[in-house]
Amino acid sequence: MENIEFTEAEIVEPKTNLAIDRLKSAIERIERLNEERKDLANDIKDIFVELKSSGFEPKIVREVLRLRKMDPTELEEHEYTLSVYKNGLGMQC
């Protein structure tokens, strides 16, 4: 049986090619997702334009969206603290 010797470059290169292919694939996926995200952002912007033209205030809609993301307990604490601050400043709820 013949003893075959490989150079260091021959041993490392397959791993390097695999790593490069993996990196290229990941970058292409990220680029695709960034394009999708841009498209979604444009769609959301269009919805806000529709809402504004229907008489809704985009700033308030954004606030409602932020509040809807909150955990119910966190939301309750937020609303309580806000009411305390407003009452302390003489702003009636």
C-alpha cells in the first residue's frame, strides 16, 4: 500500500471552499431578507398613508401598536404610572 502525503494547502482547501460557500450562501440569504424587509417597510408606509387619508393620526396608531406588543401586566403598570404622573402634573385622565 502506497503512503500518500498531502500538502497543508491540499488539506485546508476543502474546508476553506466549504466555508466560503457557506459564507456566500449566508450573505445571499441576508441580502434577500433585506430586500424583503425593504418591501415590507414600504407596504407599512403605504398603510400609514391610507390611515392618515382616512383621518387617523399615524403617531397615535404607532403608539397603539407599541402598546399592543406589551405584556398585559407591563401594560397595566405603564398605564398606572402614566396616570400617576399626569395626576401629579394636574393633567386629568
